[in-house]
Amino acid sequence: MKKEYKTMGKTLLMALAAKALLVAAIMIFLPQSASAQKFALLDMDYILKNIPAYERANEQLTQISKKWQAEVEAIQTEAQSMYKNYQRDVVFLSEEQKKERQDAVMKKEREAAELKKKYFGPDGELFKKRNALIAPIQELVYNAVSDVAESRGYQLVLDRASDSGIIYGSPRIDISDDVLSRLGSTR
């Protein structure tokens, strides 16, 4: 038992030493490499909120999603109603009638599940519609970010909206308004 603890202790010490060595190496070489690079920040949420086409596309997706959700819920409600009716009538039904009603309820539940998958699944209609509406806007934004970054010599552009690791970023390196102006948006 003591041997196992000694072995585990040595392994743990070796792992900690390796991590410390790696951190030391990064600290030594980071200032040299970071000084040669230029960084910029942008706020993708801010940019997208200031693009009217993006807001219209989002509203359209919301309306479509609500419509499709209502369709799915209507079928689910119908299946629930069929099941409640079955439970209410079960004592009066023959075995054959029970089987028919159970099959009808299960068919309706499958229909709801299939429709939900068709609309909201990973490759569903909502995903396809989102790609059709949003992807062209994202492409325009990416191209504008790329143009601004290239023209100013930035090697790295970070999105402060999606990266929770950014605690502070100087407003001087925020290129959000420049990207919007490149897109023709007045802000």
C-alpha cells in the first residue's frame, strides 16, 4: 500500500514538474513572439445587431420556428387526447379494439416525433433555413473582418462576445465599428 502511494506521489510530482517547465518555457518565449503580432477585438453581437438584414433574417426564423412548433404541438395534443380517450374507454373495449386504439395513439406520437425531427433535427428544415438566411450575412461579415484585419496588419482578431476568456480589451483595438462601416452600416 505504501509503495503504491510513493509511486503515485512520484508520478504526480513528475507531472507537476513537467507542467511547471512548460509554463516557464511559454513565459520565456511568449513576450518575444507576442511583440511581433498585432491583435484586435470585435463584438460580433454588436455587429450583427446593427445589420438590418440579420435582424430581418432572425425575425423570419423566429416566425417559422413558432409556426412549426405549433404544428408539432397540435399533433402531440391530439395524441394525448387520443390516449386519454383510450384510458377512459379501455374497460369497454374488446382486445382487438384496444390494440387498434393503442396502435393509433402510437402512430400519432410517432408522427409528432418525426415532424419535430423534420423541422428541428440536426439536419432539419430550421437548420437549412438558418443556413440559407444567415450564412450569406456571416460571409459578408467575415470578409469585412478579414479586409479590416489585413489592411491594419492584424494577425489575430478575437470576438469578445463569444470568448468569455477576455476579461478586458482596450477600446483602441476594438474594430467592430470599422467592420460595420466596411459593411456599409452607419452607426
